[in-house]
Amino acid sequence: MSWLKKTFSSSIGRKFSMALSALFLLLFLLQHFVINFSSVISADAFNELSHFMGTNPLIQFVMQPILMFAVVYHFVMGFVLEAKNNAARNVKYAMYKGGANASWMSRNMIYSGLVILGFLALHFYDFWIPEIAHKYVRFEEPDATRYYGELVEKFENPMRVALYVLAFVFLALHLTHGFQSAFQTIGARSPKYFPFIQKFGKIFAIAIPAGFIFIAIFHHLTA
Amino acid sequence: MKLKLKIWRQKNANDKGKLVDYDIDGVSGDMSFLEMLDVLNTQLIEKGEEPVAFDHDCREGICGTCSLFINGEAHGPDRLVTTCQLHMRKFNDGDTIYIEPFRAKAFPVVKDLVVDRSAFDRIQHAGGYISVNTSGNTQDANAIPINKEHADKAFDAATCIGCGACVATCKNSSAMLFVSAKVSQFALLPQGKVEAKQRVLNMVEQMDKEGFGNCTNTGACEVECPKGISLENIARMNREYLAASFTSNT
């Protein structure tokens, strides 16, 4: 299988695997948003959906490990590619007008990514670690009604809400470039449909983070 | 027009190099950028100083020899032109102009503003050709039916002059626009399809060996390319490479 190793260690192979993990994370983000948004409409619906996601063996033991791998891979490969790209220009320009030919978002994916990484640490501390401890460390009895209360409680603190809002602004910046970039990298670029991907990507990049911001502020104000 | 020039001076590949200030007067807006440098060099020679070394050849915008990173942009502030076609009317009296060599680890500086772009030649040698016997019985290319859309796209890709502006302007020093143009010009035509798989595998392997960075789709290369080579070519190269990786016998 040396050809496979060769393919995925090439510049195009690395970018392709980055794009595949990105597309998977985009789908994950969409389902996460749909479930979270249900909390705005109905506490019972949110509890039911969360309980299903938290107890379904396929989600827990197949999809969750794939998600963890995709997250770690996307970040690690992001740093590896950034380091390689920096090394590809050992002497920097005295004057470099990056803004003259490329968007800020496209040139600063590593920084928006770092903010998202910081947010993930907070998010894991808030939700994922307590959830894993509840189920797999303390082995507490399943309680299908606890999720809504745990969610609302976290958004009582205005500082946490502010940090979530900031993180989602950076997520929007990351996705503004990242969405269409993933399709370009896998080669899905035809004049027939690429303008649609670009437009849809911009709407997705703004609407989903804006939706998450709305959810955080809604629970903060109504708690 | 009176200008202040900040020009990268470097004696040889091992020298550290630095920006040196020069004042130049009497520059006409009708001069090309390279003619302005000719005037400066004449003045330097008259003063007994070493002239500034820079690459140039056809001065008609078609050979890809001239380079220069001017005020933070490859081939300067104008669009779809090489430095030889950039005119001084794009600048104002009293301007300070930074003139630097194309920078990339794969394009080492030879002297002053001259860089070694032979990495591009080695990528071309790895597969940027079709194998045709020139025995006198070569088939007339016009006898092979070719879809008009493909012929146009292949021609557009073939207009790449290999100047290296894509590498110079890319924040990652990626050569993917150049390589993708060379891959595309053959991949789209029946004559090039025969060796398409091995071509893309070999050219990408050589590109990686040369130490160019990875494409992050910023699109800066497409904007700065003097021939307007499209990012569509990079997407095509990605498709060609991935398909070849999984379907070629080697």
C-alpha cells in the first residue's frame, strides 16, 4: 500500500484529506445546529434529540470516534501544512500586499482556526467532558430530561456567552473561505455549479454561526 | 517624475543581501518599468557602481523571463501584465517603490533581483510534454477531432509563460497554478490523454520535491498571473492526480 501512503503524503493528498475532514465537520456542524435550535422551540424536543444522540450506540461508538478523529486530524494537518508553507519562503518580503489579491479570511485560516481550537477547549470543558464523566466514569443512571437544564445553565454567565459569540464570529470567517475551498480542493469545480457552491457557502458560513449566536443569547436572556 | 527606489541588492547566492536606497529623476510615464531600471543602471555605471542585476528578455510580455516583486505585488500593481509591460504612469511623482526578487525557497536568489527558476524546468522535464515520434510520418494534428470547449481551455492553460508570479505572490509559495496549467493543457487534448496519468503523478511528485508550499485556495495566484490562468486548472489537476493515484498501474 505504499502508493496510498505516497498519495496522502503528497501536497494534493494532504489537501484532499483536509478537505474531506472539513466536509465531514460541515455536516456535523449542521446537525449540531439543528439539534441546538430545537432547544429554542421546545425543551422536550431538545431533551429527546440529545438523549437519542447520547445513547444511540451507532452515534456513540461509530460516529463519535470518527468525529474525534476528523477534528484532531483537521487541526493537526492544518498546523503541519502551515509549518510547511512557512518553510517554503525562508526569506520574507520587505513589502507584501496580501490584501491586494486575496481575502483576509483566506490568508488567515490558521488564526481563525486557532480561535476555534480555543473555543473547543472551553466547549469540551463545558459540555463534552461532563457528559463523558456522567456516562462512562460515574456510570450515572440515564436521565432523558437533564439536557435542557444543563444547556440553559451554561448560558447564564455573560462572559461565557461573550466568548461563544466571539468564537462563532471567527467560525463564520473560517467557513467563508473554507466551505468553497473544500470543494475546490476535491476538484468539484465546474462553471455550471461552482458559483452556486460559492454563494451557498457564504450563506452557510454566516447563517449557521449566527444561529448558534442566537441560541446562546436567547438562553441567556430567557433563563 | 522623481522616485525613491528601495532595491534588493545581493552579491551572490551566499550573500545575506539588503535593501539599498536609490533616488532617480526624470522618469517618464511612458517608460516601462524595466526601461526605468535601465536608466538607473546607466547612472550607476557612469558613477562606477555595480548595476542592478535583473532578468529580462523579450520585453513583449510573452517570454516569462522578467519577474520582480514591486511594492508588495508580483509584476507590480497592474493586472494581466508582466513587469516589462508595466508602465511608469502607474506610479506618482515622489513615490517610494520597493523592488524585490520573487521569493521562495525553491527560487533561490542568484544575484540582486535575479532568481533561479529552474525548478519549473525540472517539473516540466518530469512530464510536461507528449511523446511523439518525429520520423516524418507524424499525424496532422488538425486531422484529430477535438471538442471546441476543450481546445479553448487547453489553449488558455497553454498561455502560461512560466514566469513564477503565482509562486511569488502565494503566501505559501505554492506552484500549483503553474503545474496545473501544464497538466491541463495536455489532459484536455486527445494527444495528451495517453500519458495523462503518469504525467500528473510525476509532475506533482517533482513539484513537492522542489520544496514549493501547499495551495490553500486564496486565489492570489489567479489575480496576479499575467496570463489570467484560472483556478479551474488547479481543481482539474487535483481531480487528475487523485484519479491517477487510484487507477494507474504504477
